[in-house]
Amino acid sequence: YYISLFTGAGGLDIGFKEAGFIGLLASDIMPQAKDSFTLNFPDEPYLLEDIRKLSISDINTYIGDKKIDVIIGGPPCQGFSNMGNKNSADPRNTLFESYVKIVDAIRPKCFVFENVKGLFTMFEGRYFEQVVNAFMAIGYNLHYSMIDTSNYGVPQKRERVFIVGTTSEEQFFFPAHSSDSY
């Protein structure tokens, strides 16, 4: 089972569903994203809510006693994006903190955190360091990589930072390139 935060229209969800995971809950603040998501996944609950106001009791209403295997999400990236205004004071830059709090409360086996490549380097890498330190502080082993998603079947060159956190001591490897690359 998984839950999806900063879901948008469900791009990350598609891959998890294709891999056999069952989504129990999706959440985002944008009404247009909810409309797109529910059109594609009409049977999955979607909470239209600011993650800073999303409570664990709200989440538990949907997951019940099921053990969550993974939490997925890509917090807003306008402050780090080459296309954005590169504003270190953008309040969206700290939304990852709410993601960390939910991961800590739910304690999934792992999480997948996705963002733009600028997260690595913008503002001397201090936000990347804050993200990494926050997840390590709650006890997750981290693995991260810059991935060009076109090597995995996405029909555009799109470099993204992926952080995978696990509770396992086993070595984690990012998957090899897809044979369906564009």
C-alpha cells in the first residue's frame, strides 16, 4: 500500500500502480490537480488540503489499520527550478518539512521524494542538506540520485532528483535504464 503527497495529477502514482501497489490516499492543495487525478483514478480518495493542515487522524481515516509500505511525493520546486524565480525565501521551499512529519508519523518501510535537479545545487545546496538531514533525523537510510527520466521511458529529457529513504539496512540500487528509452 502507498499514500501520495503533493500528488498533482498523479504522475508518480501511475508508476506505483503499474508496479502493483495499491494507493489508499492522494493529497494536494490544487483543485485542478484533484480533477485530473480523480478522472484517471476515480476510486482512490483524494484530500484537497494544504499539507501543513493535513493531520495524521485525517490520513488514518483512509488507511485504517493497513500498514503503509511507501509514501511518495514531489514537493513544490519553484524556488529551486531553473524555470522558477530561484527565490530562497519562497515559502514553498519548506513544505518538505510537512512531508517529513507525515513520514515520521506513518513510518512506512520507505519513501520516494522527487524534485528538480536544482535542489542539489541552488543556494549552495543548503536545502538539499536540510532535506537529507531531516529524513536522517527520523531514522531513514537515504539513497539519492539525479536521474534523466528520458532513460526510463518518459518522452522528454527531464532531470530530477530522487531521494529514497528506507528502514532497511540492505543496499539500495536505483533501477537500470529502461529498454523503452526515448
